[in-house]
Amino acid sequence: MKISVIGSGYVGLVTGACLAEIGHDVICTDNDKSKIDTLEAGGVPIYEPGLDNVIAKARKEKRISFSANPADTIDKCEAIFICVGTPPLPSGDADLSAIDHVARVIATEAKSPKLVVEKSTVPARTGQELKRALSVYSRKTGVTFRVASNPEFLREGTAVGDFLHPDRVVVGVEDETAEKQLREIYGPVLDRKFKCPIHSAGACPDGAAPAWVVTTINSAELIKHASNSFLAMKISYANMVADLAERLGGDIGEIVRAMGLDPRIGSSFLSAGLGFGGFCFPKDLQAFVRLAERSGVDFSMLKEAEKINKRRIDRAFDKLREALWVVRGKRVGVLGLAFKPNTDDIRFAPAVDLVNVLLGEGMIVRAYDPEAMDRARAVLPQIEYAKSPYDAAENAEALIIATEWDEFRKLDWDRVRDAMARPFLLDGRNLFSPREMKSRGFEYRSFGRTE
């Protein structure tokens, strides 16, 4: 099928590349010309493991192309995936102006009926407004559109695998024709009839085929927000219990390990530390709360989850000040700037918030991240950027692990200790055993564990 993907960010570019990988002819578009220039020159504007190889293969097989003008691509395709950003407004509501703009472009440029698929995360009833906008803007052409919702469940760092090996594919539709078209689009994924580009032969995840979940458009939109908000709530719950465990002499690692063995709870997203960040969880939680408020439903549970998460940075700084006493003028190394490992995304990253607190307290910050430093320079120009983790530790009176990159687990920690002016380690992601790090000569602090 010929497909246009409007928006070539973290969601759109992965979606377009993977649709091409499973056999479709895809045009990825974005109004950011520099991004398209990078793609046309053979580069990839974001870091996502495996994505460069998927794009390179699709390009070689002529199944993917790029354009800086979405209008040029509309009438060439049967289906259009909307993957534009919906950033938070000051009120917490999602900014849907990009969705409206795309609707106008589609409606005015299409010469024949199209399937228009919401892939962006949007509040419930956006699909109904999108359908109305398409109808209004196409009144001169008379072209009709089918609208569907197909929420994404792509985790940055594992997005290619998540697309090709999902546990479920959710589609919100209003008629059987739209469902049939989407079933055709996702057929190779659902039937597992594609050659996986990220796993060797026989190494793909085992288990049942992805669930094909057909709902109304409103339900599909709610599923995305409900899922992300619940996961955010699990993280905040783990952090709340971690604070209690510290006071009562418990160990959060032992607690959540036992909790996770209960299949009703599960172990995922029960990690204590600096809290959640990224572009999805904070934004989606706020948008879900605002949607509930406008609908007259009390979501105070999610409000409290958000408050707990925001307090994690203050909790980390309190631990730092307790250890160092006076912090002004002291050098601190920060390991990790991305909001999670295996991505270069720093949007709403706890590490960035923490660095801003350190700077506000007069500390000298030198940071290192394997992939995110170029993006970080744009928002944190006033800090030093290290060439390596060891460089970040050089002459530091404290070192903070802010992102759980696997590279940090494998460091020569004796070398790190020797490089520091004072071997104080604040493990913001609970990567290490307190006993082990203390045996290496570190002053060590983490979250939810008595050291």
C-alpha cells in the first residue's frame, strides 16, 4: 500500500521506516527541512537503535522517500498516518494545532478518498474533531475521508522492535472498510510474515501473535492515555514506597522484586530513583488529568502521582547536600542526560531538571551522555561536557548517575574513584549494590535502601 507519514520525529520516522520494512511504499514528511535534508543525505536525525539500518535497507529497495512538503505527498497515497507533535500547553492540555493544520492540508490536497490515521497521542474525541475538520476543509472538493485511531506504544530505545513485535495493535474505527485497510497495513506484523531486521534467524521474541484490538475511536484514544498514566503511577508508587523503606530500614529492591512476582502486579515500572521523564509520560498524564477535569471526573490519584514525581529531584538534591554539607562552588559530575538509556531524547529528562537545580545552587557541573550531549548543549550551554565518564569524574566531589545506560554499569569503578576529589556517588537509578560500592571506597547513596 502507498502510505504517507506526516511528521518524522521519534514516532513518525520509526512508523514510516517499519511500514516500509514490512513491504509498503512510504513517503515520510516533515515541515522541518533540516530534518528532511539529513534523511535525504543518508543520515538519521534521531538516535534509535536499529533505525538507521532499517531506513538504509528501505532506501536501497526504494520503498521509502522523504519530503519537506506534506502537501506534495497527500494525493499519492491511500493512507495517511498523522504523527505530528502534541506538546503540552501551559494549562496541561495537549496542543492540537498541528493536527488541525495537517487536517487542512489533507483536505485541500486530496483528490480521492483517503484513510486518515491518528498516530499522535491525542485526548479522547480528537478523532471526531479531526473528522469534522476534514469535512469542513474539503467542502469545495467533495472528497470523503475515513478516520481511524491507531495509538502508538513505541518505547524510545526499543521502538523498532516494539513496532515489529508488538503485544497488541489497537485500532479505533467507525466502519469495516477502515478496519480492513488497517488489517491489510499491519498484516505482515500480525501474521509474522516479514524478515526481521533486528533479530537473527530464530531469535525473535516467542509467544502468541499480536492481539488485534478493534475499538471505537474514542476508546482507542483513551487506551493510550490510560496506559501511559497507569505506568507513570506505578513509578511514583515505587518511589513513595522507597521513601518509606529508607525511614523504616527496608530495601526497595527486595520489596518490588517480591511484589513483581505477583502476576496481578508485574515487575515492570516499579523502579525507584529520580522518577519518570521523557515526552510521553509527563505530557500524557497532564493531558489525561485535564480531560478528566473537563469531563467532571476526579483524577486526584494521578495528580498525586505527578507531585511525587516532581519531588524526586528535590529528594536527590537533599541527599547530595547532606553528604557535601556546603555545595556552592563544588564540582559535580553527572552521568546521563537523556531521559532513559538508548535514546538521545532529553525532553522532560529528570537529569536536565537536576542539572538546573545544581546550577541554581552554584555548583560546577560536568556531564557525560553516550548519545544526548549534542541535544543537551542547546538547553544546557552553561555546563561542561565530558569526553568520557572518567572525564566527568575527574576532580569531582560528587558523581551522580542520572540515566541507567548500560555503559555505566561496566565502568572501571576503581578508576572512577581514583579520579574523584571525593569519592561520593549518588546512584539516582539504583544500579549498584550499596555494599559493593562501599567496599570499593565510595561514599554511596541511592533511593529506598538503607546504606
